Amino acid sequence: MKKPMETSRRGRIFLSGILPAALALASGVFMVSANADAPTRAITIVSGTYGGNCGAPRGNLTRELERHCNGRETCDYPLPGLHKGGTTLACPRDFHAEWHCDHADFHTAALGPGAKSGDTLVLGCVESRGAGK
């Protein structure tokens, strides 16, 4: 079993594995190891619809959603200022987005009826490797 403290040939004392970490923290350097071989997957928007539940045409926000999110791995999309015929008491509107990840996996996400300017929908193509996957 290795001792945590070892003496080198020149009489200097080193803490195995602890000294490099302590020096990095003391100098303010924090390193995160990432897998450089992990592929980045890009969002490709299929459609974005605001108020589809109230009869609005499918895809009425597609171009805006494409400009904001296409090519990114993750995208926080804040619903912009309300368009003509925005949410009313008679029909609280929803927001629905559809996208592909590298033209393969198909995803959907939605903000429920009553979605308003500034509400945020998060789209992503990050592969989940955690429990349940």
C-alpha cells in the first residue's frame, strides 16, 4: 500500500496525487476533462407554432425559431412579443416546437396554453447517458 507522503531522492516531500490538485486550486486553475471524441449533434428545426390550439396556422414561428436555434446543440428559446391575435381569455395559446438532431432523432416540446412573451422553451440534442437511458 502506498503512503500518501513520499520522500524523493533529493529529500523533497510530495503528497501523491494531492499536491498537483492543491496547486491547481491555489493558482485558480480548474480543469474539466471532456471527451474530445464525443460527437456534437445539431438542432434542425422542423416547425414552431404559436397558438395552434386556437386555430393559428402550423409553423407560424418556424423561421424565427430556425434563426435562433438551427445548428446549435442546445437552445433556450424565449417566446417573443405576442403576435397579432395573441393569448386572450377566450383562447389561451400554446407554443409547440418540433426538431431533428442531425436529421435523425425527432423531438417535440411545448409550452402549455397561456404561454406568453418571455416564457422559455428549451430544445436540445445532447445525448443522455444517465439512469433510465
